[in-house]
Amino acid sequence: MSAQVHIGVTLLLLISCFLSSTQCQHRPNILLILVDDLGYNDLDWRDTRLFTPNIRRLAFSENTVQLANSYVNHLCTPTRASLMSGYYPHRTGTEDGVFLQMEMSGVPTDLPFLPQSLKPLGYNTYLIGKWHLGYCKRDFLPTARGFDSFYGYYGPQEGYFNHSASVYNRAIGKHVDGLDLFYEKNGISIPDFTKNGVYSTNLFLQETMRVLDSHPRTNPFFLFLSFQSVHAPLQVPSHYRIHCPFLGHDKKRHIYCAMLAALDEATGQLIAYLKQKQLYENTIIIFTSDNGGDPELGASNFPYRGGKSTIWEGGTKTTTFIHAPSYIQRFAWRNE
Ligand SMILES: *[C@@H]1O[C@H](CO)[C@@H](O)[C@H](O)[C@H]1NC(C)=O
């Protein structure tokens, strides 16, 4: 799938340049929304007990194509490495699985990442949210790989409110907690200790709007919004549960549903923001996930077998669509 998106974006850029030279001077903005561990059945047009109206509106808009046969890798790091590099995981050395917390690994730096390829086209490039592609040396950091700035976390998972990850320390033989939330600019990471208690879905939305507020209008942007949602642990501000009245009997899916409702709200607010700032019309929005959901943790990949970390379709078939108001117009059927 990542190769598909890579090619898809390139094609869209080519087509838009081909159609008119003015469009070429106004290259489209690209907003890549990556949801973490989203199960195939975890949107409200599949499981109607869920609540994702904003994502549904985007997915079924006339200006959307759904990639109905979209496949990803079975785990986070290989999919993200492919998405950024355009190469299969066996070329990026990530076919084994994920980089663990504090693991001294990264994706080989001779493979250029997508934002590096967009820089010569005049793009400003931003990453907000999860990285998970190596951070043991500067060369592996997002700002060394084509992103102008990064705000988010480097590792595989952490608390949604405290932004802390638990790491096994061999020297002392036990787990220790450490903050994983950083601003990064020019290869320098600065920890952000001020966001304890702020739910990451809302935090990353705020940061996205802050970044776009100071984005120079003369340039197009590539913004990679890499949500923590809906990865483990199951955590959500409790008021989102109001959207999930049909799931009270299933504790995990109930929380998971509320996490999705929060994600959906953030997506809706982001679209409203883009419209208000007149950035919407010229933006290509890509929505996808990195692998299937974990059925042990409230997700569902129905009707597919297996889940995250398996190579059944439950782990690898994902929901992907591209919404582009100025570039995609589906044929509208009419009853004449
Ligand atoms: C952060 O939150 C996670 C998830 O609730 C928890 O497991 C961890 O112990 C917390 N860490 C700290 C330092 O409070």
C-alpha cells in the first residue's frame, strides 16, 4: 500500500501539473493522516455501533477515492519504513518487526524518505505524532530525514496522558519510566515536560494547527499527522464514551470506541480548520493505518482473520482513502 500511496501522490502531482501550468505553480498541500493499529472493522460504516461521522463524510465524499484493496505490513515499523521510503521492508531491513523502545536501530540513511523528495519541489515538511523509525543517532531523526520540524514521540508506545514510556533497563534489571515527547528542529530534540495530562489526540491536533498557523503561504506543505490513536494502551478522556452507548457490555471495545470518537472529532476539527484558513481546497488528504487492529485490545478486523502482527488479512488489509477537493471528482450517478 505504501508504494501505492507513493505512486498515487506522484500521479496526482503529475496530473495536476499536466492539466494546467498554474496548478503546477500552486502545488497541492499533502496531509497524510496515519492512524495507529486501526482495525478493518473499526469505522462506523463497518461497525455501526461506533461513532466516526467526520471520517465517514470524508471517505464517502464525491471528492474521494477509496483504495478498496489497500494492504500494509503486519506491524508498525515495516509499514512506516515503506511509507517513507517507497521500498519493501526487506529492503529497509525492517521485515523482522518493530524497533523496540531504546533499540539501537534505524532505517538505512541511503534510502531517501518522502519529505526529502518533496523538499526540492518547494514543500515545507512537518511531522506530528509517532515516528518509530529509529532515534539512536541524529542521522535517524525526522529532521535529518527531510522534515523541517517534528513534534511527537520516537518510540513504539506510551501513555496517552503522561507521554511516558516504560523501558527495561538491563543494568538495574527492571523497567523505568521516561518521557518520550519532543520538539525537534535541525537535529536537536527538546523534551516537552509541560503536557502531562493532555490527551495525545487533542495535543497533536493543537500542534498541527499551531504549525499550519505559521506555515508560509507561498509554499505548499507536506504534513504527516501520525496519531497515537488507537494503539494500546486503552486510554481516553471519559466524556467520549457518551458516543458509544451500544458497547457498555464490552469494556475494551467501549473504550476503544471512545478513542475512535476522539480521533474522529480531531479529524473533523482539522477539516474545519483547513476550510477556515482556506487551505482545504488545495490539499490532498490521505487517510490510512499502519497495520490491522489488535482484537485482544478492543479492535476488530471483521470479516478478516487475524490481526496486528499476523500476516492474515486482519493484520494487513487496511482502510485507505484519498480526499482531494480540487483533484478528485467522482462520477455522480443520476436517475434521469
Ligand atoms: C504513564 O501512563 C502509562 C499508561 O497509563 C502507565 O503505564 C505508566 O506507568 C505511566 N508512567 C508514569 C511515569 O506515570
